[in-house]
Amino acid sequence: MSIRVTCFVIIALFLFFYAWKDWFKSLCGLIVLMAFLEHPDMPSKLLGIQGMNLWNLLMISVLLGWFVQRRYEGCALDMPKGVNILLVIYFLIILISFLRMIADRDNIPWVGTPKLISSYLINTFKWVIPGLLLFYGCRSRERAKIAFIAILLFGFFLAVQVTRMIPPGYVFAGTDAHRRLKLNREMGFNAVDLSVILAGMSWAMVATVAFFKKRGTKLLILLIVGFVSYAQALTGGRGGFVAWGLTGLSLCLLKWRKYLILAPVVVMLLPIVFPGVASRMLVGFGTSDMSGESTIDTYQITSGRMQIWPYVIDKIRESPIIGYGQLAMIREQVTRQIRSELKDSFPHPHNAYLEWLLDNGLVGFIPVMTFYIVIIIYATKLFRDRTDPLYSATGGMTLSIVMAQLIGSMGAQTFYPREGTVVMWCAIGLTLRMTVERSKVNAAVLNQNYQDYPLPALSQTALYSNPQ
């Protein structure tokens, strides 16, 4: 057993037992450990039992700790009603999509039923649980700070692993195949997914700077932002590069308008600082055809996506209302058709929007898109709030992570919850909690009863007042 695996086991076991004393801190530790969960060295099974690993056992311990301690905390499950309904619909869509896949599993005979249940049902819902628990438990300024630190550490440790595995020379080179293979093999995360995750994390870190009071802490976070951006450049994921640029631009338009003047400077400096990024972004432009003329190669630019999307869209048109259920790309022979006609393998549409329409139709697409729009609206209101840096930091963090995922979803990703989106769900949980508490404070102010407003039971200091 390697040193890192031993450390992982020791930390996981400590958090497992500590959850019975303080489930919230163990939950935050669980979030940090997500950065290492997919590493090939980490044991995926204990005693050969599917799904029994240290992370899952820690999750169970946190859930049991929460269940026991919640009676003493006396906190209500007060999620906004509209969001509550949208979440239930979201989960029902996933469940129905899974059941439709199971009913047609003859078209995927190489995958056993236990594996399908574990990977496409249990795991899908499992990744959302940390976010729901954060919504329930983050009711004090101290807990909010711990949650922020956990999310920042997740991004930092992902970046550390990338920089350990990819040589610095890749920042100056546009070659891509080797680094993708290396990241997949040694981290367990796809390079495209990593690029999108790190794009959101870098801006999330910038947004949380306002919450911390000490200059040293602010400077440290900004240094980590630079490190995370460097790690993202090493991934070579072009979808993540686009997500980074558009997310940053959106944040500037919403609140940081004075920094828009720096946008042209950033555009000019990036190719100088990270020439490999510019090289990757320009792949497919200026290629020569058979006659020697300069052309634009859409296959290289989109890595074949533009060629396969017409096949996916044609299939969607055959059942636009209800779709076909999960893994429709494979079950409905779209993958086979692409392999036969284009001589290329695409088991996934490489577009989360098309995948969701193919699997669940408009009936499933509309409520899920509505859910994300509502989250963006809530996060924007918090981000623009100037009464408390806690609101602004939470909203900015959630906007950064969610928008990066939504933008990255145009070229990859999925709307089925998975390990790469755990932090996004955590940010969503924090935003919903702050939205609820902010509305309570505003209502108290309107009623001119702010001085008599009851503080959260777990905090001796008002969570949503400015720190002294």
C-alpha cells in the first residue's frame, strides 16, 4: 500500500468516527477527499463488494451522524418550495430514465444489472447528497467558512495532482493525446472534465476572497488561483478554456465591471504566458487541404463533434417529447451507426444538452433547464448583494462553478450527477441556504423587528451580519 493510500485510509477512518461527534466537519472532509476518489491507487472495493469503498462508508457514517444529531440541532428542512419541486422532478426524470434503460437492457448485454444499478442509479443520487447536507447544516458563519475552505481545497488538490502528472513543458506545446491518456490513467478524471472543473474553481476562488478578512489569506487564495489556472492550462481541455473565459466575462458584467478594461490585456498576455493554450485553441485553423490552400478543419476544431451531432439530432427528432431513456446513444444504435459510417467511436454525444434531449425529451429537458436557471438567478442575487461578503462570496462561487459546467456542457459533460459535479451540488446547497436566510433577514427588516430576529441555534453570532 502506497503512502498516499495509507494517508487516505487514515484520514477517512478518522472522519468516519468523528462524524458521530460533528457530522458537518466530517462532511467537509468528505468533500475534500473527492479530489482523490477516482485515483487508480484508491481501493474501489472492500472485500470484493460492489460499491463498498472508504468514501461510501464515510458518506454512510456522515448520514447516520446527521440523523442522530439533527434532533439536537432543531433545524428545519426549509428549502424554497419552487426549488424543492424542481429537484423532485429532476430526480424523478433520472429514475424514470434509468427504469427505461433497464427495461431495454437487452441492447447493452455486456453490462450486468448490478453494475447498472450501482453506476447509473445509486451513484447518480449519491453525488447530490453532500450538497443537500450542506444546505441543511450550513447555518453559522463558522460552518460557512469551513465549507468554503473544503471546496477550495478540493480544487487545490485536483490542481496539485495535475501538475504532478503533466510536465510543465505542455504549457508551451499544443500536443494533447499523451496528457489526456496520462490524466485518465493516473487521476481517473477525463482531461476535458478536469479543465471544466478547474475553470469553475479558479473563478470560485476569486469570488470567495471577499469573505476572508486577513490580507495574508486573501493573497494566499489569489496565489492558489494562479496555480489552479496553470493546472488547467496543463489539461489541454479546450471546452474548459472557453468556459473559463466566458465565466470570467459573465462575472465581470454582473458585478466586476471595472475589471472589463483588463480583458484585452488578458487576451494578449495568455498566448505569451501559456502558448500551449493558444496552440490548442487554434487547432484546426489554417490547415492545408490537398491543393495546399489554407482551410478550416471543423473535425479537428470540434474533435469530431460537428460530424456526429447531426446523427444525434436526427434521432432526437424521432422521439422529441419523451426521448428513449438513459444510454440512448448506445441502446438506439446511434453509436453503431456513427462507427459504421464515420469510422469513429462516440458512445456519448459529447454535448450534455443533446444527451438529455435524446434520453429524456422535452418533458425532461424543460424542468431541468428551469432548475439551473433558478439557481443562476439565486446565485446572481447573492453575488450582487453588498450587505454581507458572505452572500457575495457564496453567489460568486456558485455562479462560477455552475456556469462553467453549463458552458462546458456544450462540448461534453452530462446533466446526470456524477463525481465531477459533487462540488457544484455543494455550491448549490450553500446558495439555497444563504437565499433562505437572506430572505428571513430581509423580512425581519421590513417588519422592523431586526433586533429581535432569532439567531441560528448553533451560532452565538449572527450568521448573516457583517463580521466585526
